[in-house]
Amino acid sequence: MAAVVIRDVEKAFGSTKVIHGINVDIADGEFVVLVGPSGCGKSTLLRMVAGLEEISGGTISIGNRVVNHLPPKDRDVAMVFQNYALYPHMTVYDNMAFSMKLRKADDKLIDERVQKAAGILNLREYLKRFPRQLSGGQRQRVAMGRAIVRDPQVFLFDEPLSNLDAKLRVQMRTEIKALHQRLKTTTVYVTHDQVEAMTMADRIVVMHDGIVEQIGTPLELYDHPVNTFVAGFIGSPAMNFINGTLRNGGGSLRVETAGGQAVRLQAAGKGVDGQPIILGVRPEHLSLGAGNEGIAGQVNVIEPTGAETQIFVDTPAGSVTAVFTERHDFAPGTPIVLKPQANSIHLFDAQTGQHL
């Protein structure tokens, strides 16, 4: 196992710069997830750690050794790809053993490691099968087993669950997290799915347009986003954003929304009277209100999921999403007042998007 240190790393394709001086410290044994929308640079950064992309600037260290110019085979990392990358003419056993055979390892050691990995991943009964005889989840476990057999210092996962169905994705992310808890190997995992990031990571690196927006534990990012991008990306359904003006007078702190309504705030935080702001509130932090104590509107769409009900409400300030765990008899067109929890409101500067 080893720590991974990324210092001022840049990447350019010709004159187009896609990674802009990223700094990330990954501790020995930590599970870190790189998350962000398509094109943010997360997979490119992972490939640079693996040695599959050249670094245009900065340094990457694995275990106190700068690896900028080392080929992938000498970095002591193992990568699990999105498309499994299994050899179709080889059995599961041979796929898992292949990297060690290339290194001319002892047959006894190869068998010992393959059997151990197969036991961890419940693959022993499939060792004589070919990839075409396996399900998608079993193939992904074989790809993980091939990485485990190498006993690397660092595991690298590049969106390994993207090709699986929803139920299998949930099962596999549980298996990957359990695997990490058992092996304690430093892991860097790339995904565009923030639910995967939240449920699996020790820490999350949120990326956008080739920069790091915020690094923190899942709950740190959820409770204390530094800007509107992180606030809108982390959490499902996404945080509601309502444009308004901060009012601080008459002994009360409130936000006047674009539709002329007012939301009372706790007397805390930064900002000056009359400042244009963005009010952020998560759907699960809205409850039913009455009169002038919230945001009034009309129910537009109802989406029941069983455990909870998600509703979309048209308000003078725009569309607002709310989530209720209790049952309500909503119908399209029903008048409704949504009251934000005062201690769960976020305020962002309207110009910079930074948290106040």
C-alpha cells in the first residue's frame, strides 16, 4: 500500500488545456472518489496516475516515489476498466493469472493468489468458465480479481459499474466497498454518479472543467458545499436554487425571492442588506407550511417511489422540488406552501456562486 500525492498536475492536448494545476493528497489505505460531469477531467487524471497519459506539468508520487516518467508496469498499480477488458479465449483462471504469468512468477504463487482472490470475490466455481459464460457482474468481479492477484500498492477504478443494470450496480458497489475494507489498499475510483461517490468514498474530490472544486468527506460536501456547483452536484434530488435579495432589518433576516415572497433566516451568516443572493435548500429539507411562512406555489408533477414521494412545484420564483417520506394526497394543480428548515438553508453569492 502507498499514499498518492498529486502536485500542480496539468494536462494539455496541443493548445487545449484540460487539467489546470490539480493538487490532491490521498492517504495510504484511503478510498478516494473522483466525481464530476462528463468532460471534467477525472478519467484523464486517473489515466495519468496509471501512466496511460503523459503529464504536461506537475508531479505524481506513489509511495514517496515520483512516477512521472515510469511506464505503467513499473508503477505497481492495478486498473479496473469500464469495459472489463477480459481475454475472451482465456478461462477466468487464466485471465486472473495472466499478469503474473507475464512476470514469470512461480506457478505455486500464481495459484495461491488466484485462489485467494477467487475466494474473496466468490468466483471459485467459475474459474474454468470463459467470459462469454458469465453475467456482467461476474465479469466485473473477474476484472477486479485480476487486479487483486497483482497485489498492487494502488487500485484504480475507471467507472467500473457503468455497464451494469441498476440493481447490480448497488450490489457491486457494496462488494467493492467491502473489498476495500478487507484489503485496505489505497483506491482511486472515478465515477460521474454522485450516489456512488457518496456511498463508497472515504473522501470525494469534486471536479469541474479541469479543476478541483472541493475535497471532503461525503457528509462534509453534502452539509457544507463551498459553491453552487458542488451544492447542485452532490445530493439526489439536486438542491433547489432560488434567486432573491437579502434583507436584514426590522429585527429579522430574510430573503425576498424573485416572486415577491419572503423566507425567514436564522440570524447568522454573512451578507449585507440588499445583496443579490441565491437561496439553496435541499428537497428533503422542505416541509408543508401555511400562510406566508414559506414559498407558495402549485403542484405540477408527483413522483411516488414507495418509501418517499417527490413533487415538483411551480412557484413565482421558479420550479422547486420537495421530497416527503410521509404520505400526502397531492394532485396536479394543488396549492401548496413549502417551508424550508431554517437551519438547513444555504446562501450563495449571486455573482460568484460562493457560499456565504
